Amino acid sequence: MGLQIPVLNEKDSSGKVEVNEAVFGQSYNETLIHQLVVRYMAGARAGTKAQKTRSDVSGGGSKPWRQKGTGRARSGTTRSPVWRTGGVAFAARPRNYEQKLNKKMFRVGIRSILSELLRQDRLVVSNDIIPTTAKTKAFNEIIKGIDAKRILIVVEEVTVNLALASRNIPYVEVIEAVNLNPVLLVSADKVIATPEALKQLEGRLV
């Protein structure tokens, strides 16, 4: 026996879509979800900050003055960090912020998020969420009855009409099922998926 997801539009007489309980009946794992979100956000960091050490700064090959007899402190190069033209002590270097998380943990985490969204009535299915025109006004008519500050629309493939109609609506995010990520899921007040996208998710997460 599967679980039931409500249908947003009125064309489906049953008003429900049956889904796999193995995917949408997962227990809530807050620790794993937190790890999943942190890992995704860390992987998005550029990590391209870089400064020059004394060896990276050009010049400074010759000793600025002789070792003894000048009355000044001993110095071997003008590129030392104590000099104004020198390199940086403990300079920042490019780094990779990615955290390892195996595929099994990723699938369990996404299933846990989707299951919690379903329990909170924040996950629905719609057959007609994809607009037939590229007009933002027409798309607004489709979603105007949805009471949510942030809407995530999950589709099998983003059409030109959907991309153009939704791009100027700040509280609407559109993503293909294959690119679904935990940050978008947990931040959405309402997740609307097409039946095709739902089946694609089931196939990847089962």
C-alpha cells in the first residue's frame, strides 16, 4: 500500500496520487538532513581567495644593505612580510570546501526531506503547473491560489515557456528533478511536482 499525495488541480477526479512508501515514508532524520545541507552549501563555496607569500612576490633577490655596520636591523630581502612591499604572513591559499557524503546517505537524506514535506502538507502534485505561454501574467494566474512565500516547482524538463514565465517571480524557483538539491527543498514553503518528475524522483531514490 503506497502513500497518497494531494493533487493541486481539479482535473484528477481522485484528488490523490499514489507514491512509493519506501521513498515518501522515510522517518525524519534531522542530523542527516543537516549534514546534507551543510555539505551542499560547502560545496558551493568558491574557495578562490589567494594572497602572495614572500616567495610569490617578484623581486627581493638581493640583500638591501650589508649585514653589519649600517646601524639598521639585519635584512636579507625586501619581500619579507615585515616590509611594506613584502609578501603576506600566513597568506590565504585556494582551498576546496567540499565534504564527502556517500550516495546512500544522500538518497536517504533526500527521502527524509520529501517525506517530511509530505507529512507537513507542503508537497503536492500538479498536472497543469506548466504554462502554455511564456507570459508571466498567465503563470501568475496558475499559482495565485497557492498560499506560500517560497514555491519550488519540480519538473522532468524545464520548458521554454516555464523558464520565461517564472523567471521574474522572485518567490518561485523552478528545477528539474535530476538537479534537485536539499537546500531548495528545505527552504521551500510549498513544493509542486509534476507526475512525471515525481516518477523520476522515485526511480532515483528507491
